[in-house]
Amino acid sequence: MTDYYVRFLTLVGEIERTFPVTNWQVGGVPVWPLARNELYVDLYWQDHASPRNGGQAAQPQRLSTRLGSVLSRAAIPIANIWQSRTDLRHMMLFPRAADALFFGDEFALECIDGVWRDRFFHPLIEELHQKGCTTLLMQRGTLQRQPRSSPVLAANTIENWGPLLATGLGLSKRLAGEFPAHEAVVKFVNDYGAPTRALGPDLLRKKAASVLATAYGFEQVLRIVRPSICFMMSLGMGHALALACRRRGVLSVEVQRSGVGPRLLEYSWAAVPEDGYSVLPAVFWTWTEVDAEAVSNWSNSLKRPWHRGVCGGHPQLRPWLDDRNPETQRFDAKIGKLREAHPARLEILVALQNHDGYVGLWNDLADLIERASSEWRWWLRRHPYSPQSNKELGRLMTIRRPNVLIDEASTLPLPALLRHMDALVSIRSGAAGEASMFGLKPIFLSPVARDVLPPLFASGGAEIIDTMTLLEERLAGLSRATKIRASQPELRTVLSQLDAIAAEYSNLCGIRPTRARR
């Protein structure tokens, strides 16, 4: 079985090498990256067609439904206040000046001691504060996770009102579009067996109009904040923020959030325009040098450094690799108490994923857990945003044994657990990348993982075991030997490097700096 992600990279790579899609524009917005994102989603659903809808695309919304959606978006500010009612002191109604702006994602939050914080940005914000820099944190999505560790400015008003404004003004119909070799590209995609919806000119006009209107909203924020650097967690609406940053001469930095490595969608481009893509970040902060090199493979071809990769490491991990860190010691003590309650010879972390079609596999794993030695402790970790009971996980969530921990595994920070594990088991979880940094050799239950995480297999740092009999034998042969942990760059050094790049970037954009850089 070929993973949809491999199919996607193969398809877009051939398109970019063969056709002039780098010249596709609507209203001055390069739209191939937008089409690329839509094509990625379509290929995913082609591979994961839900039996509930027979794999068919969603039907057009009725007028009443669309009207309800519009009203819901318009009422976002009121919803933000209501969701923050228990933690109003951390709700920021208006932006303020800051040296660095952070654009976070609700799915990157984790709850530590009852307080929610961004697992990737929190270390960077703390480091900048120690340097004497000021910061402002924006968050896309909802504000349901309360209380928060620091003040947050909701970005959902901008990202929801932007598309509404574009629609209300009929912007997509007024924008000029250029799609050279469009018919040839559509035929190529169709012959490949992939959906062509993402390539529709009308859709791309709407996407471009939405990006333009949303970028305008972000520009108003940037005018007030006047940061030299803007850190972002993901694309999506990040396209609009990247465009706003480029217009204002602000260095946009996308921080890697997944262990997928160089096969991340935004790390792989076969061709880019001479001046890069204005809707892509200027810098890609990667976890490893290999990932940074993947960006350099295409960004080095640019005449000017509009894009580049910087290996900053995993922002969260450095303290967890330090046995003397106070917070690390505190969680070591918590996990130590859990381990003392039921001594075990082997600690096994299972990263659960709610992929369709794997119920049988999870049930087989449940059988193995129930028959395996009681000296093996199983930490069944749900994704922080998955429901507590999920039928896609089969019988796993129903197991009740002293050597099976579910709630504890799902509420502790992932790095805190990885420090104490002897094995990580998953279908194809990106947590494997983080596990490898703690000296673990991840075990995958599906061969699809080889396509998703090829760097781990190329280095011999992962293995596929697709039968429970072999998995049981492999776990039985594990030892408690000392693991070699990967080193992580100093955050302060990386941030100083970005300061220098930010000064260069503002000059590249032809913008005079408005804030002194530290």
C-alpha cells in the first residue's frame, strides 16, 4: 500500500518540474501553494473515504446552513469572551507593541498542572523574556482550553472575518487570474488518478481573495505590534500571515511541529519562483539538520534568500534531556510514584492514532496486552485532542489492569514519558521522531510508516513489526540499557541567529526596520 503522502509528493514534484505552475497567480497572490494544500487534503480523503458518505464529497450547504455559518463567524468576538470567562486576566482584547509575535495553534497546547500552554512556543517565549525581549501570543482556533499560562490574543476573528469580507465584497470575481498550462495540469492530475477539484480556477480565486482579505487584517496587527520576527506554527491561515509579514518586512518563521521530517508538505518543492513564494514563511525552523537540508535543497536555488532552513532543534526537548532541570525532576518524581505502585520490568508507550481501518490491529494489540507478562507496563496515550472513548481504537480503551495506564499516559507531557520508556509502539505516529531523540528505536505496526518517516528507517532508527507474535518476541528481548539522547541546540544561540536574519530580511523586502533588534 502506498501512503497518500508519498503519492502527493510524487504528483506535485512531477507537476512542478513539468508545468509552469509557479506562474499561477490571482490578484498578485501565487496560488500554486494554495492549490497544493487543497490537493493534499483531497488525496488524504481519497485514501480515507468514509463509509458513512461512500467516499463522496460533501454536498453543497443549504442557504439556511450557510447563513448560520456566517452568523457564527460574525459572533466570534462574543464567543471568545464567553470561552475565556473563567480566565479573563489572560484574555487580550487588543494587540500591543512587542519585539516578537507568536501565531499559535490550539492543537499545540498541552495541559501542565491544570494550566494550558503552547508546547513549542512556551520555551521560546521564556527564552526571549530572559533576554529582555517582549512577546505577544496570538492563537488560531477556539479559546476553549482554559486557564492559560500567559495572555492570548485571539486570531480567530481575523481568520474568520477575512473570508467573510472577501465574499461580501465579491473580491474573487474582480481579481485577475493567470493559469498557464492549466488544462494540461488538470489532465495530468486526472491521468494520475487524483482528484482535480483543487485546481479549479473559481476555487483558487476564492482562496486568493480570502488570503488577501485575511492578510490585510494581519497587517493591521503588525502595524501595532511592530515585531521584527513572527513565529508561526502551521500554514492554512499562515499563508495570509506570511504574506502580511513579507509586505511589512517582518521575518516569518514557521516552527516544525511534527516528527515527519523532510517529507513535510512545505519542505518539499521541485520548483519555486525567483523571488520565492510570498505566501510561504521566510524561515523554516527544523528539528534536525536533515530537515534543514531538505529546505536548502530548493531554497539555495533562489537568487536572493527569500526562504531558508534553520536547525533550531525541538524547542521543548532541551530541558527534558537535562536530568538536573527542576521541572524535569518534578515530573520524574510523579512518574516514579506511578512506577512504584506497580513495579514493572518493561515500560511500553503506545501512541494511539484514530486512523480508519485499524480497529482489528488495535484489538490484536489489546489481546497481546491481556496475555503478556504483568511485568510489562503499558502506557496507552491518546492524542491530546482525541475523545476519551473512540470506536476506532477497538477494545484498547476498555482494558482495566494495574499494568495498563491510560489517563496518566494521556495527561503527562510526552517528553516526560519518553525519558522513562523502553519502547514506543504506534501505527505511524510522528511521536516517533521525538522518541528517537531520547534514544528509543520506534516500533511501527504498519508498513505505511516507512513512507511517512523514511529518515528514521534510512538511519536504522525504526522498525516495522506487523504481527503481534513478532512484537511480543521483540519486546521480550528488550533490555534496560542506557539510551543515547540526541543533543539539542541552545535556544539563545538560534534566536540570536534569527535576529541577524531578520535585519537582513527587512532590507531584502525594502522595509526600514521600525523596532530596534536585540
